[in-house]
Amino acid sequence: MKERNQIEAQLHPSHYHVLHKLPPGDSPYVRAKHVQLVDKDPEGAIVLFRKAINAGDRVDSALKDMAVVMKQQDRAEEAIEAIKSFRDRCSKQAQESLDNVLIDLYKKCGRIEEQIQLLKQKLRMIYQGEAFNGKPTKTARSHGKKFQVTVKQETSRILGNLGWAYMQQENYLAAEVVYRKAQIIDPDANKACNLCHCLIKQARYIEARSVLEEVIQGKLPGSGDPKSRNRVKELLQELESEQLISIASTAIGLNSEDTFLAEGLDQLMSQWTSYRSRRLPIFEEISSFRDQLAC
């Protein structure tokens, strides 16, 4: 470690910033990033990020970075309040990414209803042409690499997150509708598995197996991923188990009250709701923008 510090001390300042992935210069924000990335002091970094915000130094980045570090320190509720307090100091271009951070924070805190409302808001922005600041694509970053995301991909991603949120509320009918729309736009194995789970919870086993077959046969992107394969095994076991319970209940002639006691209120309610319309109010509101999704 001592030798490494000596070598770094001899580096030209510009090389030092590149080595540690620091922005150039010396300002409150740069010092905060140094404490975060070099000194590995998250609590100290939070203090300095807040100072950078108050000083008006790269407020967009300082607020997002501070919220992310707070989340890592299990201070997600505080991070939510920070975004709400300081986002009016940020540029218009930063609002969309702040919403993405806020959605993750709501998820971590279990504030599902607020997460759903924000996801619906983002969907409305997409359908009204307000997402990506009116551009067809945006540059995203993951694990230090930049890549382009289309409006179509972003719509599917948001629908996937909305489906997950509905699943946490055990509103499997709503989640099913959302996952089906997401699969039409940009299908993948993960959303297919979630859709299968929703159908199992509604006791619609034949449909669930049909959805899962597409993953088993490798027809969807991500079908070969280890996580997808493990999820398929779990869903197959769940599917077989639920079908056996259903067959056994029918064979011994249980009445509706016995079925309620044996299988639980959720499954019985799913049978009642399976005959209702599966079109949610949010999609009634945005149906006039359907043609835009095909772009």
C-alpha cells in the first residue's frame, strides 16, 4: 500500500484523476468524489456532497451521488427526503434520472404505492413524448460502460418494474396485464417468468406452463442465463405442486368453504377476478398513444 501511495504521488494530476475515475479540477464536488472513491469514507462523502449542493457545485451529480451513497448506507428514507428537498435546484435534464433513483429508493423502503404512482407518471411522459427530453434514445451507464437505450426498451423496463410492484401488493391480475404488455414491446425471459408466476397465483396453470415453455425452449432473450434456468426450475416445481393441490381438492369433492380453508383466500379470489376485465385504468388513459409504442 505504501509503494502504491508513493507511485500515485508522482503521477501528474490529470493521470491521478483518470486512475481513480475522478472528475478534473478541485471543487466541493470533486473533493466529495475523492472521499467516496479514494478514501472509501461514505459518511464523509455524504457530508461533502451536501456541501457541494449548497455551494451550487455540479448539483445534478452531487444529489444523485449522495442519494446512492445514502442508499448503500441503509439511509434510504433520508435519501428520499434529500431528493425531494433539493431536486428543484437541479436542471430539467436531471429530473428523469432523479426519478429513477427515487423509484429504487421507494422499492428499498417498501413504499410500493409511491413507487407505482411514479412509474405510472413515467409511462405517461413516454406516451406524451416527454421522456428522454423528446429524443428517441438516451445514453445510459451500467458497470462503467455507456450504451444507448431506446424509448421502446425504456417502456418495457418501466412496465416490468410496475408489474413487480403490483406483485408485491399481491395484485396478480394487474401484474399480469402489465407483464403481457411489456412482453409485446420487448420480450425477455425474466418478464416471462414473472408472468408465469402471476398466472400460477390465479390458478391458470395451462397458460402458465405455456408461457414458461417459451423460456425452456430458449425462444426469449436471457433464456440461457443461470438465473433464468434456476427460476424456471422453481416455477415448474410450484406449478406441479399447485396443480396437485387443485386435482386433490376436486377429487375429494371439497366445497367452496373447504377450498378456502385448504388453499387460502388469494387463490379463491383469483378465480372470482379471472372473469373481470383485465384492462387497467392506466392503459385506458394511455390507449390513444398505442401507435407510438410501435415506433
